[in-house]
Amino acid sequence: MLKFIKHLICFIITIVLQTTLASWINFYGQQPDFVLIFIVVMALSHGPVSGMLWGFFAGFSEDVFASVDWLGAQTIAFTCVGFGVGQLEERFLRLNLATKVALLGLAFMLNDFVYYALIGISQESVTTFFLLKTLPECIYTMLFGIPCFFLLNRFDRVKRCNV
């Protein structure tokens, strides 16, 4: 129960960062996706079920404030990403920093692909969205993922040394 409360507090902090800090560090109209970083971290740390559940909660939280036409699209996209990334759970496969950041990039692409498919964007528009929106935001999110994964690796090493 204590672990869940810690994760819930991290989730709330992530939502606050996404709704406040992300708009302040806007770079040419692009902002990092702190929520996706959180989902990837949870999925890698705790497996597919945890990644899926946190993806569902995060997507639902974002869908509540989205257009009614697309209600549920972000929930499904984040749930798929959480499950997919969770399949590479760190208890089974040790990933270095570069691999985690690359996996974050792939997760971002998968999220946007599923989201665009669900909201019904035309095939011609998908290429434009991927080049002008997804790719720059993916790179920006990956840059913010580097310090997150680095700090988590440090924290994990300290935790293992103390046990």
C-alpha cells in the first residue's frame, strides 16, 4: 500500500509538471511529455500490468480534459504503451541508459501512432503530423528522459547497496 501511495504521489507530480512546467519550457511549439516518461518508468520498473494500469490512469486523466469526440483515445494509447514497454521489465532484461532512452522514443512513436489511428486522422495528414509534431516532441521527451533514467539508475544502485 505504501508503494502505491508513493507511485500515486509521483503520478500527481507528473501531472502537475505536464500541465505547468511543460508549457513554460515550450520549444518552438513542442513540449516534453512527462506523463509518457512516467508510464515508461513504471512499466520498466514494475512490469506490464503496472505499466498498463498507470497508462490507463494517465490516459484517462488526459482524456477527461480532451475533446469529447476523441474520448478514450489517449487512454487506449497509453494503456498499449504501458503494456508493450512493460514486456521489457527490468527484472528480466537489464537495459542501459541509451537503450532506455531509445525505448522511450519508440514508446512515444507507438503512442502517437495508436492515438492518430484512433482519432481517425487521414493517411496524408499522418506523415505531416509525424514530421512536424511527433518527431520533434519525441526528441524533446527523450532529452528529458535522460536525466530521469539516470537518476533512477543511481537511486536503484543505492537501494541495492543498502539492502
